[in-house]
Amino acid sequence: MSKIGKKTINIPAGTEIIIEGRKMTVKGSKGELQMAIPEDIEISVSDGKLKVVAAGKEPKNEIWGLIRALAANMIKGVSDGFEKNLEFQGIGYKAILKGNDLELSLGYSHPIVVKAPEGISFKVEKNMIAIIGRDKELVGNTAAEIRSKRPPEPYKGSGIRYKGEVIIKKAGKKAVTAS
């Protein structure tokens, strides 16, 4: 039995779930998301709760738990949304919003333009970039793509990092020769 798969999901007010064959659609105030349902899984909605059940003779717990987690993320995404925050640190580093695109100056000879995928919006404040959207996977992938443009380096700590990420700094040449 999957510990995650057997938990029910509360459906918030204003969220609608439509199950048509092997496809589940979730609609809410932030938009709409869709997911294909595998053959071994049955999904039912009753009394404001969504239940995921393994239908095969030998239930595959990892698929059961995965589908339940994905459904929970879809419901949270269309009702509340997801947000990832990035911090950038370095001399001359800055981020500017140009329409829906993000223009980054990260110490290269040219600015880097990151186009916002559909369903993603950016917010910039001082040295913080917020990536906001309804699809958790897309928000995370966009944040990882932006971070990869200038990952934090281990000597000074400059670069783009997730908010709260700890960068372990290495000792420089002076510290090594002094020992």
C-alpha cells in the first residue's frame, strides 16, 4: 500500500475537476491544467474530495503515489499557484523586466534574455527574481534555467542562487599558502 497514494485530496472551493476517459482536467481561478491517467489508476471525485485508487491486481505503489502527488500539485496550482525565488549577487548584476521577458546582466559582454513560457510570470525586486505560475514543474524548470545562466561560484559566492540556498565557500590561494 502506498502511504501517499491512499490519502485523499481536499478540493478547494472554486476548483472544478473533470474526468473524461483517461484524462483529468483541473480548472480554477489561476487557469487550467490537464493530465493523462495511467491504465492501472482510477480517480474519483465525491463530497469535495479526490481519491486515487490503484486498480490492478498488483498495484504499483510508485505510480499510485506519483499520480496522487501530481493531482495534488495540479489542484494547488490552479487555486493558489506556485512561486520560486532566486537571489543574485555580484558587482553589476541586475535583472530588468521587458514585457513578459526577463533581461539579465550577469557580467557577460551581452545581456541574457529569458523568454517567459506560457503560464509563467516574473517579478523583480532589487536582487530577487520571483518566478510565478500554476504548473509546479514548469516553475521549477524555469527557475533552474535562469540559475544555470550564472550558477554561484565557490570563491566569492557571486551568481544566481535559490533563496535560502547555502553556498559553501572554498578557501582561496592565500589561505592555502598560510597553512
